[in-house]
Amino acid sequence: MAQIETPEQQVERLSAQVAQLQARLETAPPGTPAGYEPTRASLRLRAFCAALLIAIGVILAPVAVVATWTKTEVTDTGRFVATLSPLVDDPAFQAFLVDQITTVIDDQVNFESIATDLFDGIAQLNLAPRAQAALGLLKQPAIEGARSLVRTATQRLIASDAFANIWEQTLRVSHSQFMAALQGDTSGPLTIGAQGEVGIQLAPLIAAVKSALVSQGFALADRIPEINRTVQVAQSDSLVQARVAYQILDILGFVLPWASLLFLAAGVVVARLKARALIWAGLLLALSMAVLAAGITVGRIIFAGSVSPQYMPRDAALATYEAIVPFITATALAVGTAGVTVAVVAYLAGPFRGAIVVRRLTVDSARSIRSSAERRGGTTGAFGVWLYSVRRYARVAVALVAAAVVVFVRPLTTGVIIGTAVTALVAILLIELLQRPPTEGAAATL
């Protein structure tokens, strides 16, 4: 005995047939008869164009992510400060700052010259021979003691909670000066050198160390002058052309993301089988983001090897790289997640046998649960009828909220992604369960 189809099952079957027919008719030019059959050459040309457009969009996607990230880091002082602020908590970078600050202070104050003048003056007081000999033995320890005091005060300052604000001020000063250099302002203390050197301005840090030494009663600290010194943290020949690159980057950082999206959308529109094209576009987009993430890992090794030890120790260079990459990694993860989500949704909404089975199972299960609840007196009533009328908008709202979480929440972790996906799935199932189709409402009143 043949099984009688329910109205929902009939709708699903007819929808699949309509989708298949529509896919065949999409290749027909406007005004052609319903029986139009496209030639094999036209089908191949259309498939080639769709594949080419999607491929261009996928290739542009990682470039767009990098360009957008670079544009933001270069032009946005707030983002630059937020990216590099965590460096102040890294022990390797703290040691690097201590070495740089104490070296600059030692160069400017010249403890050896001061100690020599002091001990020469004492030696002219006609001291006894033993006192003269003992005085000579005290000179070098005094010099090292002064240097040690400066280093200790610097270490304490950098390790203190108050140093975070000083470090942020330093980053803002350095970024503002770097931006001025990119824009061609040669009057500032920071410029891009002939060999492509870039550095961080130490003036605010040295001023803070001087203040700390003075407060401890170290009289020689008053001799520390106001210093405009930039510590070089990187060097690249490509930075010589940085001013031109800055102008290009400012444009590409805005244009490339939209160009990638438009190419992907155009490829799906041109494709004859749009559901399949959307699936491939989503999966390839996710794959390109995976390649980008792998490139970031490889870039860590390359970056550590490319930074000269005369500018920055390897551990400090790695700490700098680790502070820079989380934003771009999170962006790649978000875009990749969006690609996989689009592919899954396109499959479940498409005319595929497995998708039809899943949709039918979901609809039948929800209807069975609603019927069982109504037999026991439980019903969503007018709310269920209203929810059914706005079910499409409700699903779109859930998708938008989930997308917003993935795009804007930072740091974006695997746990956040899985939690968002599970929450969105539960919300969709609840919409399906709580809605009340009019036919069920009418049947319940009989």
C-alpha cells in the first residue's frame, strides 16, 4: 500500500521539481520558449565564466584581509596602540626596553666621565697614600653602582602597573610621528631612513625613568637631558617606498574586500546551478582563509629571521609578531567560518536529496512534537501563528546576529565559534518548533 504524502511532503517534493526546472531554464535567454535547451558550448562557457569569477574572488579574499588589516594598523592610531599595548607585559620585550633605555641614558650622562671628575677632585685633597689607593679601587664600583641603580629603577618602572599608560603614550607618539613621515613631513623626529629603518620613540620612557630616579634621591638623574632618541625595531628595503605604498594601501584596503565579494557574487549569479556554485564559493573561501592562517604561521619564522639582532633580539621580535597577528588571524577565522556557513546553508536549502531528507525530517519532527503538545493542552496559540507569518525574517535575524558575533567579537576563539553555531541552530529549531501553521490551528479547532 502506497504511503500517502502529507501536504508538507508534497510541498517539499514539488519545490525540488520546481528548483530543478528553474535551473534548466536559467540558461535560456529572455523571451525563449519553455522548451529551450541550451547548447553544450553555451553551458561550458557559462560554467567557465562562473568558475573564473569565483576563482578571482577567492584569490582576492586573503589579499583583501591582509590589505584591510594593514590599512587599519597603519592609519588608525587607536588600533595600533591596542595591538602593541600587550607587549608591555612580555618579559622578553621588557628586557629589550630596559637595555635600550639604560644604553641611551648611559650614553647621554657618561657616568665614567662624571666619576673621573669626582674622584680626581677628591684625590687633590692631599690624602694619605693608602687612602689614595683605596680611592682608586672605589672608582669602578661607583660607576657600576650608578649604572645598576639606573637599570634597577628602569626595571621597576617597566614592571609597574603605571607603566602601561606611559607605554601607550609612547606608542601614540611613535605612531603619530610615523604617520607624519609617511605623509612626507620631514620636520618630525621620526623619519623613514634611507635604508628603510623604523623605530619607537624613547623620549617618554626616558623622562619617566628620570622622574623615578629623582624621586629616589639619585642626584645624577638631573643630568639626564631631554632626549629625542628612536630605537630601531625593524629594517626593510621595501620601506623606502613606504610613502607611495601608503597612498596605494589607503585605497586597496577599502576596495579589495568589496571587489572580492562582488566577484564571488557575480560568479554565483552567472552559474547555471547556483546552489552548487554557492557551496563551492563558500568552501573555497574557507580554504583560502586556511591558507592565509598557515601563511601567518610560516611568516612568524620568516619575521624572526629577517629582523636583525642589532635592532631587536629574537625573543622580543617574536613577541612583537605575536602581538600583531591576532587581529588578522581572527579576521581570517571569521571569514573562513562565514564561508563554511554559507556552504552548509546553501546545501541545506538546495534541491539535493540529502537536504530534502533533512528538511522533511525537521518539519515532520516539529509537527509531531506540536501535535503531541496540543493533545495535552499545550499550544503556542496566537504567538505561534504570528511566528509562522514572520518565520523567514526570524531566521534571517538569527543568521545576522550569529554573523555579527563572529565578525565583531574579539578574541575570536574556536569555543566562541562553536558556541555561536550551536546557539543559532537551537534558535532555528525553536522557531520551527514554536511556529503554528494555520492548517494546524484550523485542525486543532475541529
